[in-house]
Amino acid sequence: MCGIFGYFDRQGRGLSEQTLAAMASSIQHRGPDGQGVFAEPGIALGNQRLSIIDVDGGSQPFISDDGNIVVVQNGEIFNHVELAAELKGTRFACRTHSDTEVLLRLYERDGIDFVPRLNGMFAIAIFDRRTQSVYLIRDRIGVKPLYIFDDGGRAVFGSEIKAILPATGSLQMDEEALYHFLTYNYVPRPFTMFSGVRHVLPGHWLKIDRAGTQQFRWWDLASLEPVEQSEAAWIEEINATLEDAVRIRLRADVPFGAFLSGGVDSSTVVGLMSRHMASPVKTFSIGFDDPRYDETAFAQEAADMFGTEHTSQRVAPNMLDLWPMATYHCDQPHGDVSFLPTFKVSEMAAKHVKMVLTGDGGDELFAGYDKYKNFFTPAVEGLDEAAFRAAYYRNISLFQDEQKARLLENADGEGQNSFALVSELFDRVPHWDRVNQALYIDMELLLSGNNLVKPDRMGMAVSLEARTPFLDYRMMELAFRMPGNMKLRDGVTKYVLKKAVSPMIGHNLAYREKQMFTVPVGGWFRNELREYCRQMLGGQSFGRRTGLFTDEVSVLLENHIQGSQNNTREIRALIAIEHWAKAFSA
């Protein structure tokens, strides 16, 4: 687990040592254990290292013996043991136990075609001197972030956007990204709030050379065909695949543990960890005084069941003082305030371990959110295709299109079409049932845009690595071969997953009512924080920085404060924009 950064200049121009140092310093929190930079005229690849595997021998960059190939990565290759064993006895044999060296040797042997063989979470940069080209490679679903700014003359990349900014100077706010943020409550890929900065898309790699930049898709979830098999067969496959996904994620040379909420996903991960560890799993949870948001009793039940070494901490529910810090680490606004308790549990865990396993991804794979249950009513099932798409778009939208037209000074509709992002994804999976189509939208947009940003950025803020067994590519492919009625049935979310894991975690944990991991900001906005909201969202400076009509914002806020409307989510999103604008001087 690390952070990477670098650039490729098509005219062979260099960046100063001070600029490279600033790029590295901006993401030092991602890798405080070491720094390495390869640089020559027109090219640099850098790494900030958090040592997890081969602590002594894994320093980056890795460079081939002839000096022609340079590799850095952010992430972990979980099947590096098997890949290294395959290379043993050949001229490409590894000399360390580092998973990054495996990448170098595989590229030496196979070229870029090695990528689909990786099981991991990764953002990789490879410089090939022979072809004067750079490859940027991102994992299948976007567990690890990777961004690029390419103006035609120079391409600059980094694990976080703040690593790009020293080489580009300040960048304007992307107005189309703002429009999409108001739709989704996060900025959907490929956009970012910084004009000209884009995601390297999950499941893609870029080839950058003097002729330009080419994009290639190397993994395609949409290519899967539905499979019909018995419920018992699905249960057997889920249990076997998830257990092995957990097993290979226990590979580490440093202390590690798990986040434990007592929900289905985290309890399952901890239960499977306990099968493969000789010592008790170190587990971590936080709780609140408000019973609507407190899960510590369930976490303790799971901890007792599996004999973990459990650490729990009750925190003050009003954590909004952390919001500017969280926004800085995320580079972009997020209206999801669960980033704040995620930071607190990461901060607590980082005092004991350097890596944790989490249950992230289970809800998106197996329809775990109540929004799926609430949306898929008989009336919706009867809609034609166009009406279904429009209904689902409205269901996942924060501000509807007509609201955005009133809020945004520049919402003229030209080039701003959030529905097109969803429609394009629907077009890719016409052969899937509607439940899986809806889940595919969230896999492609919500995960990389928000839900995977949360554990990565909040963990990396305190130099803690987070691993996600549910997002092993074998689990993802299994889940999307499965019909939707195995996931959502008769109002039961995660139908087959709960059946699969309940013998291990017990009926009480498997079928408990789902609680959202968040804090009760709606009441605070109406009461003790109403003046805070008025200060954040009022006045000329807010409108000038954000391009939002302050009169419309004021009406929305006052309606909430007076109790005539519940605009909690909308207010959170608007405050998030203001925090971002202040942090990055937009």
C-alpha cells in the first residue's frame, strides 16, 4: 500500500526537484515508511511507501537489470505468491518477496498482457524506455485511486489529485463535474472537480507516449452472462470463493485486523479470518450514544462469537469539525458524512495495526441497501424499459434536474446530462435482469465515486491499509452471473448471501435490521448547528466560489430549519462543496 505520482513530457521537458518533492510530500500520509523516485529528462515515477509485504526488500521503484523497465505501484497483489512461484527457475525469477517485483518480472516476460492475471487492488505505473512509453493501470473496480492530467504536451498522474497540482498549478472547478455532483452526491468517474483531471477508469489501462494517450479496457464486468443453478449450488460457490478471498488477503508482514460493525458483511469477514489465523483477530468498532446509530452491541456479539481481540470506542456524535480535514484528504466533495466515523475507526485501528480487512462491497454485490428493497415494487417491475431507466435515475438522484436548473447559474443543459452516465451503463447490460442492472450502476459509479473512496482516503489519512474481500474479482464475477432474485427476494435483501453465511455468523447477525454507518446531522442542522449552516451557505462568497444561487440555497436551508421539509442530504452536499472550495481555493 502506497501512493504513486509522476509525469511524462512529450517534448522531453523536466520538472524541477522542488516540484517532484512537492508531489511526493502531498501524499506522504499514504506512505510514510519510505520514498523512491526515478527521474530522467521528460519522465519521472515516484512512490511513497507504506510497508506491508517484504518490509526490508520491497522499496520502490523496481528497475530491471538493463535499466529499461521501471515499476511503481499503489496497492497489493494478493496472488503474488503464486505468480512468483510460476516465475521461479526462469530468468524472470524474483529476488525479493515483494509483490511489486512480481509486476516487473511479469512485464519483462509478457509485456502489458500480464495485467489480467493479477488478483489485487492496484494502481500501477510502468515506464518502458525501449518504446518511450508509460502504462498506467487501474484495478478492476477502482479500489485504488489513480488520476491523470494530460494537456497534450505533458501527462501528470498521481494516487491523489493533490499530487498532480504541484505540476499544474491551481486548476479551475469543472462545472460539469459540479452538476453531476449535485445529481449523485459524489463526483462520478471519469470526472473530477478539477478541470482537466480525470480518473484512470477502473478495469482500464492507458498507454502514454509521444504520439498521445490511448485507453484500453482490460476487464469487463458487463461481459458476463447470467447462469441458472440451484440455490444450494450458489451457496456453496459463495462460501468457497469468499473464504479464499479472505485467505489470500491475510498475506502481510505487519500486524493487521478488521473493522467490525456486527453487520452481515463485516461479521462474515471476521468469521472467515478466524478460521485461518492462529491468534485472535484484532477487531475495531466505534459507537454512539444515539441508539439509532449505535452498533456496538452487535459488534461485541460478533467479537464474542469469534473470540476476537476487540477494541471499541464511543465517540461524540458531532464530528463535523473533522469535515474540512476529510475533504482535503478526499480531494473532492462528498455529501456522505459517514466518512467522518470511518476516519475515527481508522484512527483508532492505526494505533494497533497497519492493515485491516473490511466488508465493503457486499451491499453493492448482493443488494444490501434498503433503497433496492424500497424501489423494486410491483409497480416498478411493470414499467417499460425507458420508464424503468428514468425511474431508477430519479431514485438515485439527490437533486432532480429541475432543481439543478434553479440552483446553478450555468445549468443551461448544454453538455450537462447526468442521465447519460446511467443510460450508457444500462446499454451495456441489456442481457441482465433489472436488479442486476441497478446493482451494475452502483458498481460502476457509486463504488469508485464514493464508497471505495471512504476506506481508502480515511484509512490512508492515518497510514492504514484497507482490504476488501467481497471485491475479489472472483466474487464480483460470481455475483453478476447470479440472477437478481437470489439477491433481493420478497423484501429480503442479500437473500442468498444471508443463507450462505448464517450457519457461521448466526441468524441474529445475519438477519438483523440494517443500520447505516453515519451520524444524525439532520437534527443538528435544524437545532444546534443551524447558525453553522447559515454561515457556511450564506453570503456572497459561497455563491462566488461555487456558482450556486444563494437565494435558492437559503430557501432550501430555511425550509429544513423550520421543519417544513427534510433537506438533510441536500444541505450536506452543499456544505461539502463549500468545504472543498475553501480547501482548494476554487
